[in-house]
Amino acid sequence: MKAFSFNVTIAATALDTEVIEDTIRQALADGLPADTLALCKSDGVKEYSEQGWKVARNRKFGIGVKEAGDAHKATSAKVEAEVATA
């Protein structure tokens, strides 16, 4: 017997994890052979800060700040130091 693991990440503002678990469980029950065992459970919810979400969105979903339209629009400024003479 072999065990195969899959990781599913869903990003949403709000989501009922029990409904998602039931949906995945039902899809597995309908699509797998009769002698196959399947376990579906939620690992919890992770809250991101704004910056943390931008990093996770890029790493997990491949959506960068340019694609999302929220890139930082800073402009560079040249600063010159003045030295006082005595």
C-alpha cells in the first residue's frame, strides 16, 4: 500500500472550511476505486499581514505585485549633503 499526499491552498476573505472539507471528501469518494482510503481535514486558517500576503501570494500563487496592480510607486530622490564651513 502507498500513501499519496496532496496540499490544497485556498485564498479567500471568508470561507467555511467544513463545507470545503465535505466537498473534497465527496469528490474523492466519487472518483476513487472502492478499496481506496482517503482523509480530508483542514489544517487551519493563516492570517496574513498586508506585506505577508504579498509575499505568500507571490510564492504560492505566482502573482507578483505588478500582476496584482499593487506595486509600490516610490520614486528615487537624489540627496546632496552640505558641509558647513567655519
